[in-house]
Amino acid sequence: MPSTDEIPAASLTGVLKRFGEQVALDHLTLGIRAGEVTALLGPNGAGKSTTISLLLGLIPPEAGEVRVLGERAGERAVRRRTGVMLQRAALPDTLRVGELLRLVRGYYPSPRPLVEVAELAGIAAQLRTPYGALSGGQQRRVQFALAICGNPQLLFLDEPTTGLDVEARESLWAVVRELTARGCAILLTTHHLEEAEALAQRVAVIVRGRVVSEGTVDEIRSTGVRRRIRCVSELGLEEVRTWPGVTGVTRDARWLDIESSAAEPVVLRLLAADPALSELEVRRTGLAEAFVRLTREAA
């Protein structure tokens, strides 16, 4: 029998969901663990929003099982332990920020202090300001405050930093890290892959409603691992393209860019072939490059 730590805070098991003739989720299986950020990545239309809607209990699955905090998704007991920040939020423009926070805090059994939440979200100076009078970035901060004010065990963040400046984004990241350190389970969807790379302990890449790759950031990044070699060289593209281990080569006005499955033999050959070679750089592929490769191959 799995230990408590191994039981996911939320899970979808073999979930099928259609909208008319379109299959949104194709027997999807996914787990979200306590004390971790799970980044759900995929191209537009991959099924990310449908996954969140199922976990929130907003729509039912046609097959499979959805469990959230040990209960069926959408149960009142689950909602009182869950926080949500969606891409779009319709909030009353006339209510002041402090009024919104007091209203939402009242739905939870053990909410965080209002002042603490306002400080964490960076909206302490806007508590008496009507929501409709705020800028777009300030409204996103309020939406984040509403998502965390109930001290949730499970938090859904759907494109949370859209519209935020760099300082506000980094402040939100700091709060996310604090929440996971306290044991909160977080499901993050984002198009900013550097955000997933900075925050996520686990990544799931979905394409056409199926998980095509899942693991830690390093595991995803190392899938079909490649090295990027960049240098200033007069070597011809056709010559370099024939070298063992070279999987791609391009050139702009100055730089020669090589993609390789193994960097060391290619670098040694570069040095031997071009004594005038300069400004040599070698780096591994990032999460963004791995994501593009995975989604392209799956599609």
C-alpha cells in the first residue's frame, strides 16, 4: 500500500473527455503531489484547460476517474481546501480590493490574515481601491491574492504571470516557493517555459489530450539530449554537416551554430579543422527546446 507521501493530492486516471466529435483528453493519466509544483505544458488546444476544469469539478469525465484531496472533484469539502487563479476572472468592478478579500476569505475554514495576503500579493496599497480602477497587472495580483487567501492545500495557477512586470512575477514566484515548502500542491500552466523551469519539480507535456512526456525538469530536458555548439568559424556548412554526431548546422552573418548529440568529438574536430576558430560556446538544450521537440514529434 502506498505511503501518504506517495498518494497524489489530485489525480486523473484514464480520463476521456470529448466535446462533440473532438477528443479533448484521450485517456489522460496525471498526478499532482503535495509540496510540489507540477507544470502542465502543451500547445494551444492540447487539453490543459479541460484538465483544470475536470479537477475543479466544473465538467464531468466520460470515462476514467478524477480524485482531488481524497474526494470526488467539485465536492464542497474539496473546494474549501482549494485555491484557483484562472486566465480570466470576472470580479465586481465596484467592490474594493479589501472587500473582495474579506468576501473570499469567508469561504475558507482557516484563511490567511488579510494583511499578510495583501503583502504577499503586493496589493497592500490598493485595499481601498475599487477593483475596476486597477491596472491589468494589479488585477492579476488581486486574483492571485484571492487564490491564496484561503491557505489552500491545492492551488491551480493558470497562466498566473500574464500581464505582470518582472518584479511582480518574481514576487509571485517567491510566494509559490513558500507555499510548496509548506506542503501545498500546485498545478501550473504557463506558456513561459522559463517559469516552469524556475518553479516546477515535475513537468507533464501533453499533446492532443495525451501525456507525451513526464518527469523532472532535468529529465524532460535530457529527452533526446542535444548540445548546442556556437563559434565564429569560416568552415562550410556542408563539411560540418557530414561529421559524426552533428544533427543540425546553421549559419548567420557571423556565427556557426551546431546541434550535436555529443559535444566533445565535435568540438575537437572543430579545433583541428579551423585553427582560427574563436568564441566557442557549448550549452545543453533548455526546457523550451525540449518542449518544441517533444510537441513536434508527438504531432
